Amino acid sequence: MEGLLLKLSALDPDAEAAVRVIAYFDALVTHGASAHAVVRATAALAECPAGWSRDDGTMLRYAPDGTALGPLTAAPPSPPASAASDCGTVWLERPGAPAPLDALVLERMAVAAAAVWRGATRRHEPGDPALVELVLSGQTEPEARARALRLLGLTPGRPLRVAAVRGTPPATSANPASRQRAARGGCGAPRTVLDGVAAVLMQPPADRDTYTGPTPAAGMTVGIGGPVEAEHARRSWEQARVALRFADAATAPVVEYDALGSLAVLADLPAETLRSHPELAAVEAYAQRPGGEADLAVLAAFCRSGSLRGAATRLHLHHSSVADRVTRAGEALGWDLADPADRFRATLALTLRRLARD
């Protein structure tokens, strides 16, 4: 790009100079210049500050020496010091009268800016999963993240939450379209799949503060991160992944990170440490017995609901069947499930087992 540098002061305002200015901006586009590079190169050519106020709400300004300048506090200069583009407004901040080639420079800057903008937006269609990845990546520049949010129909600067969805809807559930909706968490929100887990971005409408989270199909689980400014979506995604580890398709299909409280600390324990604990080893051994896994699922529902009747209702089982399974598991594992302390031990052991297996 160094070889493209020109200075207007070195050019005569004739036809040959105009051709060189046009070639200068054409070369910027051909070389795949970024938005920042177009503004910076324009300022260097014109030997005065140049700016671009873009349709995504961002403003770029550079001094002739390549120094980035802050946003203007007043409106951009009026013509002929500025020119409209189909992606915003570009301008020169020349003190005094305009130079003879300023109008041409602005015209070509506007053309180059539009080409850069179209090239950036053409790579991603609205709802493109790649845009969601840009929003969630820790490596994305703030400017690119804001643009991705807008292309997804979301608003930078407003809170959003991220949901982590795991599982495949049953092949027998309704029609293919219904299964597809279930697979993405039951909503049409922007989403992508990262490491086998669907990431769903949720932002409430501007006139209300409630969130419509995914409604999972049978066999699916959802973890929901806390509300964060849209620019910090990655933090909510990380929280959603933690919450997902606590979710259970039968007893707690949807878990919110904020509702975990201090339980979230358990997710930091190494899986090997958990698996090596004698009580968890005993639970795992019980699960290998005939009917053992089903007994533990019933026990988990009992611990969560706090009663045999609540567990029976949740699992659609007869009350006596629930009682038999809870008693059998409790006796085998040495827990007196009528004792609140032992019920807590059982709840903790089943939770840690879930974390160890994730």
C-alpha cells in the first residue's frame, strides 16, 4: 500500500491528475483496503483530516499522519467538503477554501467506501451463523461486533442473553419443520453451533425487559447466561455453557446461570476429582445395576421437587412406583432420604455426577 501514496499538493489540477486520483482509490479497493485504511489513505492524499460516518452508527476519522481522531461533536462539513455514500457520509476537514481536486477526492472516497461496505456486508446474510460466531468470539474487534449485531437485527448497547442448547429432538416429534424449530431451541433467534452446542442470542424488544428463552423439546437441555451488554455477549455465552452442565432433560431441562448462585463454583472442579470421590463412585456403580439409571432419575426428581407426589407428577409415574425407586436407591447408597441433610447429600452427589460426565 505504501506505493499508492499520493499528495494533492504534488499534483496539478488537470486531467492527468484526476486520472491519478481515480487510480489511487481504485487501487485501494483492488487491494482489499479496510474501512479504516480508506479513511486513513484519503487523509494522507488530501493532507487534511478525513472522516466517514457510517450507517452502522460508527464514525471513523484520521489525521494526515495516520493518527486516529475521535468522533466529531458537530455535524460533518457541508458540500463540497463532504459527499453522500450509500453507506453514510464521507468528508474532508480542510481549513479555509477547498483544494481544486477536493470534490473529486470526495467522490472517489465515497465510491471506495461503498465498495468496502458492500464487500463487508455481502459476506454475511442476516441470520448467518458466522455473524453469531463473530459476536461471541473474544477476538472480534468492537466495530466488527457492532456491525454483526446490527446485521442480526440486534442492538449494540442493549442487554442480551445467550442460551446454550444441547440435544436432538425426537424423530417422532411432529413434522420436520417442528423438529427444526426445536433443534434451534424453539425460537427464531440468531444462532449457530459451537462444539456441538447451539448458541442462541436473545434480546428483548426495546419496549420491554423480559426475555423469551428457548423451549426445549423432549430430551433437550438449555443453559441460559446472565444479561450483559451486547458487546459482552461472550461472557453470557460462557455462563450459558456452565448452566447447561447443570441441566437435566428429565428434571431440569432449562437452567439459568443467575439462578445457580454459589452452585456455579462446582463447575470449576476437575472432572477427575469428582469421579474419584467415593460417594460419586458408589452412585456410578449403582447406575450400572439393572434399572439403576432409572432409579437415579426418579431420585433426582424427588430431590428437586421435595416430595414423592411432586416427583410422580413431574415424571408421569405412579406414586407407589416413585416411592419404591427412591427407597431402593436411598438404602443402597446409605442415604436416609427423610433426613434433610441426607437429601442434600443426594442432591449434591447427583449434581456432581452430572458435572463429571459433561
